[in-house]
Amino acid sequence: MWHYRDFVFGELPCIVTFVSVEVNGQQNIMTASGMFVSDAPPLIAVSISKESTTHRLIPKAKEFVVNIASTDQVDLAEKLGAIHGESIDKLKKFKIPTEPASVIRSTMITNCFANLECKLIHSIKEGNYILYIGKVVAHKIRPRLKPLIWFENHYFRLGKKLA
């Protein structure tokens, strides 16, 4: 069996995102890979394990928030990436500051570089993951902060402008 680090995926940088979802009083937050899909309409995709609590909640909620982590949130990223399971309320356990979204019901994480409120428009099942595509219906950006980057099993901030 191959490991993603043995393939090109381990050599590609990506933004660090926290996907949060809430439905019928149940909520979850997890780290996930996110990527831009379209700007007209504004679409973003997140890849979520079929084994995760978040995967069970997104289809019920029909919405989610993609919270793009800031460089101030390395500790939170490490904690959320290490803990899994329905029996743990990660928002309470780690005392994660939240704020209400402006359009959807799911909670946003405070002090992220950006919060993208998404309505679920499509899901694609492939392998042991599901790709959820959301239409961004509202957003909040904090330009004074910088996005957190994951590359070669480490966290980075954006560096030198080349052109």
C-alpha cells in the first residue's frame, strides 16, 4: 500500500482549514484539505474522511464553514489534527473561540484568516473520502492576519514575493 507522502501529494503545499458544522445541537470541527473551485459562482471544495463525524453532519446540515487558519493558530491546528471521534466536543475541550455566522447556522471560528460560510451544493464519493463542494454565501476576511500553510509535514507562513 502506498502512502501519500510517497506520491506528489506529499510535495504540494496547501492551506490549513478547519471545517465546522452544526445541526440539531450537534457540532464538530476538524482540519481538512480545502481548495478553490470557482469564483463565479464562488465555490470551494473540502475533502472529508468517510469515517469522520463531520462527514455524518454535513449532509444533514446542508451547510458548513471553511475556516482558513491563520499563522496564529498552529497550536489549534495540531490539536484538531490529532483528535478524532464523536465522543469529544473539540470546541469545548480546546476552548475554541467562536462567533455566529451571518447567513448559515454553523459556527465560525474566531481569529481565522478567513471564514467562508458555505451551502452544500454537491458531494462526490471517491475512495475513503467525500469531496463536498460548497457555494460561498457569505465570508469574513481579516487582512491583518496571514493564512497558515501545510507543506512537507510542517506549518509555514507565506514567504517572499517572486513576481
